[in-house]
Amino acid sequence: MILEIITPETTLFKGEVSLVQLPGKSGSFEILHNHAPMIALLKKGKIKIIGEDKQTNFIEIVGGTLKVENNNILILAD
């Protein structure tokens, strides 16, 4: 999957990932390969990113919007 996290100022992350865990408005959830298309609102918290190399990274956000489609994940973060 390709994950891109962008803010109005910069791109925080862009690359291949195997799992993304997100702080959704209704609770935490994960995105895996071949996830169904969706749009969701995100709240303040940490995005957990597990790369194809199994390395784990965390990115702190204040909120944002998520779009998942065809193994492409786009996060517009605040």
C-alpha cells in the first residue's frame, strides 16, 4: 500500500506500508492491504505506521481526514 500524509505546509510521510493504525473520531482503527474504500475523520493522536521492512514509525496529528482507495491511503492532517 502507498501512504501519503500531508499538511498545508509539507508532506510528513510518503511510502510503502503494510499497516496503518489511526485515531478515528469514533475510535482507533487499522488499514491493511486491500481495505475497502472509505473516508473518515481523524482526531488528535498518533498514527502508527508499519513499513514493508517491518519498521514502526509514529506521527502525531491534531486531526484530519482520511481517504482509502485501491491500496492508496491519503491523510490530510492538521
